[in-house]
Amino acid sequence: MSRFNQRLFSRLDAAADRTGIPALARTEVRRRHLRWIPILALALALGGWAWGLARPDGTYPGYALISAGFVLGTLLPIFGPIKPWGGPRLVDEFDRQLRQRAFLAGFATVSFTTFIGIWLMLGLTLLDHWSREALIAQLANFTYMLFVLYLTVPTLHASWATRPVEED
């Protein structure tokens, strides 16, 4: 192989390593404390749900905001501070305890929000005389918002419960 090809391939390898995708494939992801991205995802999802509740005839913009929060929420478990379940990764007792507390906080938040949200939608349905289609759309938005809560709250709890490790 010529020197030009060797230099080209080494530069291409270096560019690929800078993207982080090869480290993700080797499961060497650096865990980060994501504190503001989950708050943004929650704000988008809750804002979209509130928009749908305020204007039951126009639920699609609310659905779009919830979808934006969902997209952010799906990236959080990949790069967040909680290490994934199973596998040969180094997970010590601290990581297990952190994961347990974070998911318990997430489940409690989803349960509490479900209880309050169902009663809120029942009351608004009776007060505003929503149609069946509007109620079904609101229930779909609410369920989608609960998925965003399930994805973001554990990462948010784990990020705020621990301090980031300083880089050397």
C-alpha cells in the first residue's frame, strides 16, 4: 500500500474516532452528567401536553412538542450517567444503587403524574364537553408524555444526585 493510502486511511480512522461512534460500538461510552437536556425534554413534553389540554381542537402542535421531547429523551439513556443493565461492563455497588434510586424516582413520578393526569383530563372532559375524538387524542398525548417522563426522570435524578468527576 502506498504512503498516500496509509495517511488517508489513518486520517479517516482519526475522523471516525472523533465522532464517538466506534467507542459506542465497543461499549466504551463515557458517561456524562446530563442536567439541562432532561429538563429541556421535560419542558417540551409538558408544554406540548398543556397546549393540547388548553386547545383540544388543535392537539397536533402539542403532539409535535411531545415528540421533540421524546427524541431528546431517547438519547439520554445512551449518554447519561446510568450504566446499562447486564453485560460484562464494570458495574459496582454504587452504580447499582444509583440506578435503583433513579428508576424508583422515575416510577414514582410516572405513577403520580398518571394519577393526577387522569383526574385532570376527566374534569376537563366534563367541564369542556370534549368530543370522543378529542378525548382519545388527549389520552394519546398523555400516554406519549408519560413515555418521555419514563425516559428522562431517571437520568435527571442520577445527574443531580451525584457530582461530576473532574477530568485529568
